[in-house]
Amino acid sequence: MKYGMTKIVNLSFEAALEKVKEQLQKVGFGILTVIDVQETMKKKLNIDFPKYIILGACNPPFAHKALTIDEQIGLLLPCNVIVY
């Protein structure tokens, strides 16, 4: 099942994560949250999980426009970007 767009790159996890952050910044998105799923699974459930980061990205002008159209859109903000 597809929930978003996917891009496979030939980079290490760390390099891919930095590249994603750089590219988001270039198009006006800042990173509001970083969730390290691997770390959380280990800490909370003592489960080994592959490297998996969820970035909560936001473009303030887009967010403002969307929120003025429909305040319920906040349920979908920030925009999540995952790197795994």
C-alpha cells in the first residue's frame, strides 16, 4: 500500500537523511520534529528496529494558507517525511 511518494537513493542512511533535510530547506520547509523510531522502539519495547527517522516538516506560508481554508487540516500538519 502506498501512502506517499518514494525515492530510492544510493546513499548511506546518514547521507540520505542530510540530503533530505537540505532539499526540504531549499523549497522552504523547516524541520519541526525528528522522531528516531529505531531509538524509540529499543527504549520503549526493547525491540531492535532498522534505522527509521520521521521528520516533521513545515512550510509556514503553505501551512498558513491551508489552515485559513480549513482549520481541520492541522490534523495533517506537520508534513511527515520518512527516511529508512
